Amino acid sequence: MKKKHFPYPHTVFIFLMCAIIIFTMAGCSAGQPTPAPGDTAAPSGATPGTGTQQGTSTTPAPVLLDIPLDGDDTNDTLEAADMVTIALSDGGITVSGEGAQASGSTVTITSAGVYRLSGQLTDGQVRVSSPDKGCVRLILDGVDIRCATSAPLYILEADKTVITLAEGSRNRLADGTAYTYADGEDEPNACLFSKDDLTINGAGALEVSANANNGIGGKDDVTIVNGNITVNAQNNGIKGKDNLYIAGGTLTVTSGGDALKSDNATDAGMGNIIITGGTLVLNAGEDGLQAEYAVLIGGGELTIQSGGGAAKAPQQTGQGMGGWGGGWGMQQPGSQQDTTSTKGIKAGNNLSISGGTFTLDCADDALHTNGDMQISGGTFTLGTGDDGMHADGGLCLSGGDITITTCYEGLEAMQLSISGGNLRLNASDDGLNAADGSGTAGFGRPGQGNSNCKLTISGGTLAVDAGGDGLDSNGSIEMSGGTVLVNGPVNDGNGALDCDGTFTLAGGTLVAVGSSGMAQVPNAAAGLCCLNYTFAGQQAAGTPVALLDEDNRPLIVFVPTKAYRNIIISTPDMAKGQTVSLYTGGSASGQDENGLCQGYTPGTLVESITLTDQVTTGGSAQGGMRPGGNMPGGNVPGGEIPGENNGMRPGTKPGR
């Protein structure tokens, strides 16, 4: 990488970026060392690109940074003093002015300045080789450049290059299927390639057809301010090795590899993708976005398909008998594991989203980080063959409107913290899973759990539909606020609630319905009440269930989406000594999208129950299993307790 000559504002930005990320991780991590002032290394001492495994608290600090734009980046004027015009033609290239020389079908720009290009080359090249300290600005005004053996636009050296797409212009770059290199060289490797900082702006259009390798590639920073840019690439679509910044524009990228990429894994603070605006439509054979260090998004509209979408994902196991505290899922035994990464948005260390609109269809995880994740805003529609959101460390959800239409597991992290936002998900296995892949899956030792793993809920609205466990933790669960609605499993090998350690309920509204064989009950704090009820027979999907107070006022009215036999209810209006009535059937009114209803006309009275304790159990003898994570007192299907070698959710998750 060439030594950069950053202007002062850019240097300040890099420092601030690292400082803010460090501050964020300190606010969202538990027990992590604080770097020394001015330390610009990876957060919490992590090596850039390797990821971290950090905890998380309930006080996330969103990361959103302005993209470092200077006057050269934003200058898209089409006229300039001393502008040089270059007319491209197979019959001969014409240069009007100083700073560029033509030789055959190649034109070389050797000085800083403004150059306006137009015309066509069927097999030629525009080269920039400027040792000057100033900016080289190329105004593309209707160019069509093709090169059979190299990059049609090759920036070998420049302090900075800005490509301006003239308003109303259509510009095209295309290469051949193989490049010819001199001995010992392997560059360029992109149809539009820059060894130094590159910016694209303007109100015109650019089409890049990369038949050999990458579409747009830069070894330093690549910044897109605006423009209508279409890239079709054999490998990666747009790659900024140090950083990739997108402030606006319309980007349509189809790639055999990653659509957007930043992969500097050796220099501290580099390898980032930062997006603050624009409309992005990405169709990637591999990852949609892949940053070695951090992905930070504060705005824009992103539509991403990776790996052919969720329908192309390999089949996974996990709907069988999960045991207490399930581990990380894996592929169906006997299937061929594909090690290609096909995630939607992937970061090596930190993934932070505070705004934007996201529509993702992914073969692998929709959002993934090897470190920590913060979601504080945005609107998400996610479909995935694996996890909706996955963090190896901590995942903080404090805002946003999130719908996960299909997934294997909804949210998965070592430590999950939910303090706000609206989350709706439909999972074939666990809805929320606090796990670290340490091999603690299976039945293990209930009541103990993995101290590294924790699920904390203090706010927000969660509507979970899970084929496996609804809420699952290899360690503990703490709920102190928010609204949690769980449509849990139908099979008795899983439960609507499941944790290896203690489930402490200190506030909020909780309704969990599901099967009865593995039902687990929280430990309610003083002043709260929880009802755990197991029906004599299974209730049909869509059958309203209501809990009324002594005056027949609804405490909760819920319409489950699946058949159920056990229900756990806790609301702030329930009190010790209160007599409540449990009904099924009847007529519910004012139903919201999550199944909660405002009004209720009673159907069949199941039982009137006096809440005598913090946790009151009623109904069939199969109820009342595993309060707070203790051993169940009910039946285990098959009459046996399966061990870790019975093929149930192994504690490792390959292909990460």
C-alpha cells in the first residue's frame, strides 16, 4: 500500500472513527479493558480483522460517522480553468492542453488537473500516473472504453483521483476475460483500478463490465458520493481495500464474489465499509457486504441477495429434542458443507446500524459479525437460510423495526441485550439464542449454565415464532421490561423458554405458549406474579387465550399462531392474592400484528386461579417443569434424557 498523504480532516476522521468505536464497545461490553487515550488500534485490544468475543450491556451506544468528504470529493462542476479535453477514438486520440500524452490507443495523464474525456476505444486504455500532490479529476462525458488484456481505466499513481460523471452522460468500461502482466506483477485486478484514493461523483451513469476479476477496485480508499453506477463483476463488485465509503448515488452490483468489500487486515483501523445514504441493489455470489474490520451504516436503502438467497441454503438440523440450553446449529448430517461465505452484511470486528432500509435474502446469516453488533435504528426485512442476526460477541438491540420472515435461528450471540425496537421473527429452530459455541449444548447440568452466555431484555417488543426453543440461553436470562410474545414449539423436545442457568423475571409483559414436555418457568421477582398453566389437551392454532381479572377485565388476550398446550403469562397488572380466570376460545377484537388483542368476549372458562405465589402453577400434572432452570418434574418424551452424542444441536457451528 502506498504511503498516504491525508489532508488534516481525513487524519482527524480516522482518529475519531477508532475513538468512537472504542467508546461504543466500552459502553456495550462487559469487563473489557479500556484502551489508552489516543490508542487507534482495534477496540479492546483486538487484532484488526480477527474479531472479538465481547459481552454486552443494556446501554448500547450507536456508531454513526460522517464520511470524510473534502472539496475535491464534492466538486462535480463540468467546467474548470485550464481544463484539458481528451477525445478518444480508434483512429487516434486527441489531447487539447498540457498534462496528458497519447500513444496509439493509450492516453497517459501525468499531472494534477481537470481532464474531460469523451469518445470510444474498442481496445485501449486511459492511464493516470501523476506524482503531483494535487488532485487528478477525470470528467467522463460519454466514454466507452474497452481493453482486452488490462484495466480500461488504470490509476497507477496520484495523490487523489476524482471521477466525475457528467450530468446526463452514459459511460462504459469493459475488460476481457484475462489480463496480461509483466513479470512479477499482479495489478491491475479490476476493470476500474486505482492504487491510491479514488472518488466517484456526478449526476451521470457509469457501467462497469468486469469479465476477468473485480469491477471497481482501490488499494486505498474508495468513496462514492453520487452517480448511477452499475457493476457486473466476475469476482468482487466494488472494493476499497483500506475503506469503502458510500454517501449516496444508485449502485446496482452483480458479482460472483462479494458485492462490496474492504479487506485490509494488517493496518489498524482499516478495512471498513461506511454507508450514510444511497440506493444499493446487490446480488452477490458470496457476501453482500464484507469488511475485515467494521461495517457502519446510518442511512440508505439496501436490497441484498447473497448466495442465491435463503432458498439455496443447505438444510439444517435443530427441531428435534434440543435439551436445556441449545448450542449453535449445523448442517444436516451427511450433507456437503460449503465453506463459501454467503452472508448479507458481514464485519470482522464491529457491525453498527443506526438507520436505513434493509431488504435481505441470504443463503447464510443476514447480519453477521465476528465481534460485536449494535442495532439502534433502521427498518429490516430479512430472509435467511441461517441466522437473522449473529454476533460472536455481544449483540445490542436498542431500536429499529425488524421482521425476519424465515431463518434457522433469529438472533444469536454470546450475550444478547434487547432494550428497544420492534422485532418479529419466524425461526425453524430457536428464536433467540445466547450461546458461544463452546460445546455446552445438550442436556448438560440444568441450573448452572455457561456464565459467558446471557440474554437480557429490558425494553422493546419481541414476537417470536420458533420451531425450536423460543428464548434460549446456555447461561441465564434476565427480563426487566418490554413485551415478549412467544409462539413456541409444537414438539415436546423443545420449550417456549429454555435456559441452563436462572431465568429472572423482574418486569415487563411475557406471554409464552408452546408444548408442555420441556416447559420452563421464570423466577418472578418480589412484587411480580407469573402464571404457568398446562391444559389437559392441546389447543388448536388460532384459538384465543385470555386471562381476566376479578372484574372480567382482560389482563392479556393473545391469539397463538400454532397449537399449544402450555402457557406462561406475566403482566404488571397481576398481583399476589388476586383471583384470575383463564379462558380459551371466544371472540377477540383489536388484534395487532403480533397477536395481542384489545377486547375479548369470553368463550370457555378453563379455570379460576388464585395467584398465591410469585409463580403459580395450574392445570395438568405435566405443568410446572423446571422453574428457574431446575430439573423438570414432568415427562421427557421417550422416557430418557438424551445426551450430547444423540445428534442434538452440537455446540459448534461451522462455516463462520
